[in-house]
Amino acid sequence: MWAEILRFRWMWLVMTVVTAAFFLIQLPQLQFSVDERAFFDKDDPFRVSLEELEARFSKRNTLMIALAPREGDIYNPDFLAVIYDLTEKMWQLPYVTRVNSLSNYQHIRAEDDDIIIESLVTTVPITQRQAETVRQIAENENDLAGQLVSEMGHVTALQITFVLPPENPNAAFEVMEEARNTIALVQQSFAAFDAYYVGDIALSATFGTASQDDIMTLFPIVLVIMAFFSFLFLRNLVAAVGVILVIMLSGLMTLGFGSVAGIVLTSGSAAAPTIVLTLAVADSMHLLMSFLGYRQDGLEKRPAMQMALRENVLPITLTTITTIIGFLSMNASEAPPFRDLGNLVAFGIFSSYWLSLLFLPAFILALPVGTPRELPSGRMLSVVGPWLFRRMKLMGGG
């Protein structure tokens, strides 16, 4: 059986390239959502109640930006000008409906028989006398002291309200990016202050950014670590490259499958490709360790690969089936992202299975592979094995 399969190795290589290309071209269409509602089914009673409440009244999202000057307090005329400038600029953010700050706080005062309502800061530049007036009002207004300004006068806040469109899962990302860019632009002219972001928009965007950063950073880091240890244990460049190709294609095809299946990644399912990487390496390593062992015994490449496949196909198949069943059981979860995670990892494990049994042998046979003198794993087992055997009782054995 395996002799016939290996005879068509070029067909398996071409099939792998075509299949991988199909899933890889789907990656640009992959969507990511930071909406916390994604953790609830559309017919979940709690989500339905919330959406009915929002439909009857309104839905609001908030972003609060705390501003802290590095020297002095917030009543410095220059810093009050910064607050005024930022307040005006924040009105340009997408989906904004309201901006509250120290500068546009509506102060009510009486002048003769007139009642005058106006913002605390109406023009810039601001004189020292105007700044002292703002201080006196802020320290005595209950709506400001301890609310938009700290009682010590060292921090103030911009409170921004938005109505994010439900059809745009990346709206929170857009708002946070624009807000950060606006702060950075103002800091270029007045850099002596720090900005801190809180609120549900900041929380959603941070969770999403962290998950995306995991995909963009952990994925290559894990690949590099696995490449190092693959070469360390196999001591064969072609074999190590084959292992990396299997796990890399498995992870990327997992994301491509998510795009094809219409799965929207969330912070709950974004770890799928990294999980696939850590699980996919086992099959290919077992197969290649056996292959190189038979090569070390003097067998040619094709007979050595046939023996390695016969020896490993059953345990690899059993572990793959049980792992897939385990992750598919996550479909019993009430949270859709965890169901997506289980389905994505199950597909990734299946991908690594056929890549290990069809693509990897064809790849190894198509390239020159030297005969190893001794595998490092053999030396390691010859040392660790007797040590463990002598300490069976200590290790919990019989």
C-alpha cells in the first residue's frame, strides 16, 4: 500500500500546493470581531433582552481618555489649551455623539438679570487669570471635582460617547486608532503629558489587539522555536524543513478554513493556529525519527520511509482521531467562540495528519537526505531511560 502511495509522490506534492493555495488565498477575507456579544448566541435570552432594551432606548459606547501633565497640574494655561484642542478634535472621531471635558463644561453664572451658560474655555490662548478662574470653578463644581478632574488637580479626562454600528465588527478598532493618532498629533506640539484609555471601547479594542498580536507574534516565535528543536533532534536540514512546512501549512490552512467557513475570529478563538502548531509537530517528528532510524540502520530512502509509515500510521491515526474528537466536543459549549475554537483546531489537526502522511514523505523522498550517524534523541534516551528505571518508585512506578 505505502509503496504505491510513495510512487505517486509528485502527485501528493502538487495536491498539497493546490490545497494550501486555496486556503491561503482566503486569508485576506478572514474577519476579526471585538464585540463581546459574539460570546452569546443570537437567540440567547440575555442577548435578546439587551438588544430589545437598546432598540427601545439607545445603545451607547464610551471611551474615557485620562490626561496627566508630567509637570505641574491641569490648570496650567498651556495644558488647558491642550484640553481645549483635544476636545475640538475628538468631535472628528467616527461614530461620536458627545464629548465632555473640562474645557467645554457648561458653567452657569448670573450677570445682572441674565443667566449665562457657556463653556469654561471658549478661546485660546488662555491667560493665567483665566486659568485661575477655571481652577476655582472646577474645584467647587460637584459635576467636575472627582468626576472629570481629580481633586488634586493632577489628572483630567475626556469622556467621549459613541454609537457603534452593529454591522461593523471593527468599529472599536477604528475609534481607538483615530483617538490614539489624535493624541499623538497633539503630543508632537505639547509632549509633556501622558494619556490613558479606559471604557468599553478601549477594553474591546485591547482584547482584539492582544489576540491579533498573538497571531502575528506568537505564531512566528513558535515556528522559530520548533525549527530550532527540530534540527536539534533530527540533525538533518531537509527533515527539519519538512517538519516546519507541515506545522506552518497546518496553522495557515486553519485560518483559511475559518475564512471559508465564515468563522469570525474573536479573542476566544484566535489561539487556534498556535494550538495547532504545538499539536501538529508530534506526527511529523515521530515519522521522521523512525525514518532516520531506519536510514541509520542502512536502508535506502524509500524502504526506510515505507517502514516508518507502517510503524507509525496506526498510532498517528489513533492520536489524531482522539484529539479531533476531543476538540469537536467543544461544540457543546454555550459560547460560540469556543465552538469555533474546537472546529478550527480539529480541522488543523486533520490537516497536519494528511500532511504528515502524504506530503511529508513525498517531500523527503524528493530531496537528498543524508544518513545520520547517530540521532541525539537516541543518546538522550540512553541516558534518561536507565536513570528513570532506577527511580521507578520515586517517579510513581511499580
